Amino acid sequence: MIKQPENISSPPCTPPANKETPSKLVQGQISAYSDVEMSDSLNMDQACAEYIDRSKTSFEQLNRRQRRLFLEEILSSCDNQLLQYIHTFITPKLKMDFIQAMPMELAIHVFSFIDHPRTLAQASQVSHLWNTLLKDEGVWKSLCFKHNYHPTQFFHTIDSDDPEKTSFSYREFFRRKYNIDTAWIQGCKVKVCKNQIGEGLATSIEMDSKYMVVGCDNNRVEVYDSKTGRQLRSLIGHDGGVWALQFIINKDNHHILVTGGCDRVARVWNLNTGELKYILRGHNSTIRCLKMNKKIVVTGSRDTTLRIWDVEKGRLKYVCVGHHGSVRCLDMHGSKVASGSYDLTARLWDVNSGECLHEFIGHQSQIYTIVYDGYRVATGSLDSSIKIWSPFTGDCLGTLQGHTSLVGHLKLSNHRLVSGGSDGCLRIWNLSNFECVQRISAHDNSVTCLEFDSNHIISGGSDGKVKIWDIHTGSLIRPFTSDARTVWKLQLTETKAVVVLQRNRQMVDVDELPYQAVIELHDFDFIP
């Protein structure tokens, strides 16, 4: 037992009678018990009130350990009914909203340390106050940057058709981006687009937020609405297979499409109306590749030349002569275009003069793919190597070894290069030190197409599989779609992916081949 402090006297045996009103303790400090009607249930006289007052004062003079011992003794003397009363009295006092006790600015700052959206969602359900504070744009702006979600012009203008959505919201932006990332991992809405490719081969594809265009070896160019997957029109005019295409938005906000193929001509179309604007004649063999900007288009041909055209007027500007084999690939940045050829060399050209600035010599076999970002040129070859070149000096900066067969696909962004080869492998390279940071055994046969963004790689192969990979770890996220006979092309935008592949027919007529072309539009931004 605890010894009572000396200044605590024993309570009177018999309460004095006919005394005045209770002391100030009864009126003031005992009022804390009024919510349970303590003053009504106890016939408190002045002597008892003074005794409680002295006991409380003495309790306050004890240290923390002594207080605990004192309370243990008091509680052990209580029956169940009193303990239940104590529980009822104490529980509400322990329920304190620490956020409510803070200034609003400090409370919002505390919420900014939450880095997971599900935690924020759960916190918003705690109380009306928390819900209101968590609608603050600063909290969501902080979360956007923690997840590396940086607003772009695309997300500022995507809802411009809705007159009620005139201001940007970080909360809405984060929700949308997070849902898109989740759809990459868990799957999304898939639309199968009707097409007239039939038994033909899809050779080229281009897509933006409005249009999707597919070029085919059956002379057709198919145009789709990239939001709905609905076929808009077929562009008819080529007399041979279409092997290259690209479109841009010109200064009048019109989509201008250029197509080229086996009939040795390039055609310029108004994609909004389907109108043929110009026919660009001059090549003596198949146009195998092309690149364009708002003013010019560059075509590369099996006749070994490049031709630079004024796309606004439909006129030839320059013929670029120098290659001694078919021009297989092109890439353009600014006022310069890089070309790769079957003559084992690559070249860099000035589109404003048609002049060859550099010749890149070093591969031991044909060049099949080339990428150029203004700071470096990368080439992939049948000799299984990748070479990095300086566009300023023409020197070879490095040779990337690792593939065991043709390197047919390269994609470049900042210091990251992704390569795909006929050995079925994907490799991720750091161009700061030319090291291979990830090697992925992706397909059982050749890689036929690949694309990547800051978090994912999507690849297709001649084994009929399409897969999504984590670009940071190289691990498989999931199969992108069901298996096919082969995969031809794929393309990505910020919120969609299109895959063109060939699948077996479910029902086959006698005069039909057992397979057909399929176009799948995957929408990561679908809101039911």
C-alpha cells in the first residue's frame, strides 16, 4: 500500500450537518464530472469537497511513477460497475485528433509526407476535416513529384473540348496518371479494330491522340480514330505495297500524312479529309523509309539515294547521293537526318543544303536500324553489333557487343538505349558509360518490334507474343495480349498502345487462308 502524504487528513466519520453551499472545488473543479451527473448523484458537503481538493493537490505533487502506483491501488479497490464508469469517462478523452489541434498549414505539411495514394485515400475517410484538408492541391502536387508525375502539355489540353474544365488540378492529374500506371500492370480496356488488311502484311504504323494509321503491303493505308478504334477511311492510290509512313500537325493544325512504297512514289495526304495533296516522283526503286517535320520530308530508297522534299509545296529540294547500297533506315532531328544503308555505312546529312556532313564507317555488315537525338547516332547491324557515333566529329564513340544476331531495332531516349535482336533478346544500355544494364531473354525468336517509356518496355516477337517489362529491373510485368501467329508492329502514346498482329481464324472458308490481321487498341486511360 502507498503511504498517504502527511498533509492528507482522514475524511470525517460523520459529515457535518446544515453547512453552507459546497466549496469552489464543488462548483468549479468538480464540474468536470457534471456530464455524468456526479453532482446530482452525490450528496457532497463541504468537508468531503475539501478532502477531495487536498487529495487532488497531493496527487499532483507525486512523480509519474508514484502516480501510477497510486492509480493502481485506487483501481484495484473498484468493483466492475465503477471500472465500467471509469472506462466510459476516460475513452472520449483519449480520442484526440492531433491534426485538428494543428494550424492548417502545418497539418497540410504533415500530409505531404504521405507517399502512397491508398494511404491518402484511407486518411480522407477519417473525418470531414481530414477529407477537406486532403483536397488541398499542395498535398497532391507533392505526391505527383514523389511519383515522378510531371504535368505535360498533353494533360493540360486533353480535356480542352470540355468548357467546364478550364483549370489544371494536381489531384485530378495524379488520379489519372496513377490509374494509367495501374492499367499497365493489371490490364486495360482492349478494342479490336475492324480492318481490311485481311491476309496481307502490316508494314508500318503511326499514332497520336487523334489518328492511327496503318500501312499495308496490299497497297492500302487504313486510317482509324485512335480514341474509339473506329475505322475512318482507306487511302487508295499506291500501286504497290506501302512500306513507310509518317504524319505531323502543320502550322494550320492539319494532320499531313506522307506514305511511300513499292511504286517508287511518295504521296502527301490531308489526313483530316483523306484528300491527296501531292505525288512526289523521282525515285527509281522502292521507298523503304521516310522521316518528316513540318516543312520537309526525307525519303530513302533502294535506289541508294535520299531525296529531300518541300512537303508544303510538293516539290523536290535535293537529291542526296553517296550511299552505294539500299537506304534501309532514317532518323531526323532538327535540321539533320541520319541514314543507314546496306553498303555497311551510315551518313549524316544537312536537310537545308543536302550536304553530307559525316560518313560513319565501321560495321562489317548491313545496317538495319538507326537512331539520332542530336547528340549521338546509334546504328544496329547484321554483324550483331551496335555502334555509337558523334554527329559533331563523325568519330565512333563506342561499340556495344552482346547480341548474337542481327540488331534490327533501336530506341533512344536521353542516355538510355534499348535494342532488340533476332536472337530474341532485349538489351538496355547506359550511354553515359556504354554499359549494358539489363539483358532480357524476351522471345523464342526474333524481336519484331519494341517501344519504351520511362517505366516500361513493350516488345513483340515472331513467336507471336507481346510482353511488358519493367525497364528498371528487366523483369516481366505481364503478357500484354493473348498469343498470336506473329507480331508485326506496335506503337505507344501517353495513354494508349496499338498492336498489329496475325492470328488464326476461328472459322475458315475453303478459299481463305487460316489466319488474318488483327489490330488491337489498348486504352490505359479508360474511365467506365
